[in-house]
Amino acid sequence: MENVTRRHFFYHGNTEEQTPGVTEEKSNCHWCQIRAFPTHQQYPITIVNDEDDATLPSNFRFLYHSVLGEGVEAAEHSFRSGCDCADDEDCQYGHCLCLQEQEEAAEDGGAGLDDVEGGRKKVYRYHMHGHKAGLLRSKFLDSRQPIYECHDGCACSEACPNRVVDRGRKVPLQIFRTQKTGWGVRSPVDIKKGQFVDKYVGEIITPREAQRRRDEAEVAARKDVYMFALDKFTDEASPDTRLRGDPLEVDGEFMSGPTRFINHSCGPNLRTFARVGDHADKHIHDIAMFAIRDIPRGEELTFDYVSGVHQDEDDGVDQEEKKQHMTKCFCGSKNCRGYLW
């Protein structure tokens, strides 16, 4: 790792005149990419390897936000909307447009909004006050319901308690070399149960392009490790044409953030949630990762790649023969299923 970082630290502060080719070299340097993140000074990303001589893939590029691939478009400005709440408290207890569908889901039997404060129902998914402020409430950690947030198109302030994911990552992360599973991710600080860790970002691509990339992959299931289908709102009957048919997907294999290097575990400490800001962009909703228990500093961060779903053993296929073609799991958790796919 020392040899890899040498040119970054000794040459990348120079100009093109001082060191010919330095501009192109800096654009391909992983350390230069992460140092360009606006959160770098307060919540840095670091890369360490104390195990071997491996380095991150040279063709990988760090992203702070997802990028739209060919054929993918965000909603037009005329379709965008945000709440017009007079203040942040009005978002919580009033009729915030951002939270309207979240409230309706609860009334229809979703994750309930049965907490009452001063005779008023709480709408936020997050705690508002005290040492738990900003944490996802425990009752929602097992919910499959999406998280609706206020955003930069809203009248409420940037300090609105309903802008947790919107404000971005607030924990430093370290990409490190593990003994058995390649690269992994941990944090040098403690992470609280319900705390937002980071988003999974990458190139947002059409379903056709996603299938093409799977077809070109040596093992399609391994390609799926890096791809997330943005299918939380897919509905054949939706009045929004972008939500009908196959969903868009996020590919983080060659361009993404640090979460691209988070490993699988059958007993994970993180979970992914669909997060919606502007409702007009549901087709490109965020994939947000939250801690589902307290995570002490230095512990590897993990999530379940297959969400705990595995094939029925009574599917008519010889199980021992099938296992010969499956990928073994090395997560080491007491609930390990033995195989990923």
C-alpha cells in the first residue's frame, strides 16, 4: 500500500507544469477521488491493507452521488414537488406532503404510527429529541416500508429532523483488507442502533443494460452482488409510466462509494431501506443503509446480500449436486446458511 500511495502524497499536489501527466493521474487516483468528497475533512474515508499486497481495482472510481447512465432521466422540473410546511415541527405534526404516503401506508396496516405526543401522532421514522435524535426508531428497523424524507425542494430548513439521509453520511469509514473475504468496510467510531451509515451509489442503468451486463459476467449471481434493482415502487397499474415494467438498477461494480466494499453476512449489522426524497423520482429512489444494532468501532460492517431468502430445499434438485455449483459463504456468523447462491 505504501508504494501505491507514494505518488499521491508526493506528486498530486503539483500542477501539470510541474509534473506532466499529473492531471490525468490524479483523476484515476483513489485517494484523490475520496479527498474530493465534500465530507472528507469531517468524515474521511481511508483505505488500509495489512494482509497482503492487493490494491483496489484500478478501474474502480469513487462516487459521492449516483450517476445516470444512458437512457436514464430524472423527473422534469415541472413534475417536482416538496412540502410547504411553515416550520420543521409542522412537518412532524402537520400534513407534510413528503410524508403523506408514509402516513397512508400506516393507516393501511403498514408500520404503524401509534406513538402519540401531546395528542398528536408522530409521522417521522426518526427520533426527534435527546440522545436518539436522528436515529431510525426501533419499530421500523424490521419494516419493509420505504422511508419518505423532506429534501432540497421543501420549504422546511436543512435542519429538519426528517432529512437524515438527505444530509448525507455522518460517520468516517475505512476500507480494509480482510483475511478471508477480500476488501471489507468498518468504522473507527461506534455506530448506534438505527443510525444512518451511508447510501449505496453507482451508475443507474436501464433494465436492458443491466441484463446485458449480467449476460457478459462470468457468473451472473456474482454480478448481482454489485447491482440493486430500484423496484420498491414498481407497479404495473401505476399512473407513472416510469414505475411500470422492469425497474432501473444501480451498478456499483466499477463506480460507487465505500459501501460497494461492504461484505455479506447471514447475521448482518446493517439493513438496506428504500428512501424517497422528491416523489417524482421514485424510479431512482435511494438505497440507504442503517445499523440494526449497536456496532462497536472496528467491527466489520455487513448486510445480507440475499435478504435471508434461499431456495427451498425441496425443489426437486439433488441438494449435494447443487451445492457443487454454489458459492460458499465465509461470513462466520452463527446463523450462516453455508452458501450465498
